[in-house]
Amino acid sequence: MDIRIGNGYDVHALAEGLTLTLGGVRIPFEKGCVAHSDGDVLIHALCDALLGALALGDIGRHFPDSDEQYRGIDSRILLRKVREMIAERGYRISNADCTLLLQKPKIAPYIDEMRKCLASDLGVEIGRIAVKATTTEHLGYEGRGEGISAMATVLLTGE
């Protein structure tokens, strides 16, 4: 059995008047992520972790922000495409552990829905997907509400 581990990280600035989507779930908030796509920082970090586990580069290599076909795209579509790349190479997702870093809004009420979305898109049971959120105690760009970041770690197995 071949075991691969991948880590991913993403960050986006926040701005008023934009939609905030995290883990495939729209979160009511006065700010959203500034991005070429829908700005789902959690899915972007997860895609990077999955691609990195197989040494396939990062999300920008496969879905560049210079390509108009990805303007405003739902990041869940990108995640499903990454899942296909993994399956084509004979690997499956064992688990994913994701962390959001932001001061506001509170994410706890949305975590179960995020886990359901991610598990569905990755074709795994929900127990294989962890989503957590933490504040930065008002420190840094996350703490000041200027931006949001996410980290993800994944374990892939293959024959």
C-alpha cells in the first residue's frame, strides 16, 4: 500500500459586499472573500493538500486565475475535479483535517453542513472529514477582520 500525505494553505482578503462561502456553505456575513473564483478559502486549501499529496502542483497550476473560465466558479466544482485526478491515479482519500482561521463570523453552526458538502464532493463518509475553526485572538490580519485563511492536511492511500 502506498500512503501519501499532503498539506494545503490558502488566504484571501475580506471585503464588504461580497458573499462568504466556506466549505461549500454560504455564511451570512457582511464581508466575503476577494477572489477570482468564489473565494472558498477552505476548499482551496483542501485542493492544494490533495494535489500536493500526489506532487501535482497547486490549485493555481490546474485552475489559474488568469483563465476567465474560472471567474466566479463554485469551488466545489474544482474540488470534484481534483478528486477525479486522484482517482485516475489509483488513490483514494483516507481522511482530511481542515482548519479555518478567522475572528468573525462564528463558524460552529455551519461546520456539520461544511463536512457534508466536502464528504459528498470527495466521495467519502462524513467521518473522514474534519472541519475546525479558530480565532487568532484579534492578532494579525485574521484577527483584525482583514482576511481569512485555512489549512488542510490529507491522507491518501493507493495500491
